[in-house]
Amino acid sequence: MKIKIDNESDAMYISFVEDAEVIESEEIKPGLIVDYNKEEKIVGIELVGIREKMPELDLKNISLETN
């Protein structure tokens, strides 16, 4: 998994599959876009307008927890 922040466009992209070919994108809600591959599996999620939608998000301190 890879998370990319684009400060210029105020967007965050979460990629679940490296170098996946996106066949279709679906805007679930304004600013929330889900990308699918040819098997209709989710390969990425884009969030646009992250500063407004998630004002308390600390982009300098992101952690990942697994169990």
C-alpha cells in the first residue's frame, strides 16, 4: 500500500496495488473516488479537498497498525 499526498491539488491517493491498471473510476461522494481494475477489484481511493474534509488530519504523523 502507498499513500501519496498532493498539496497543490489538496488530494490524497491511497494505492492498494502497485502499478495497477485503473479501468474504471467511480465518484462515490463529492471528492471521494474509487478506482477499479479489470477484475472490478478496488485498487485505489482518491480523496480530494482533504484539508476541508479532514481538518484535523496530521499529514506529518501517519501510522499504520496491523494485527
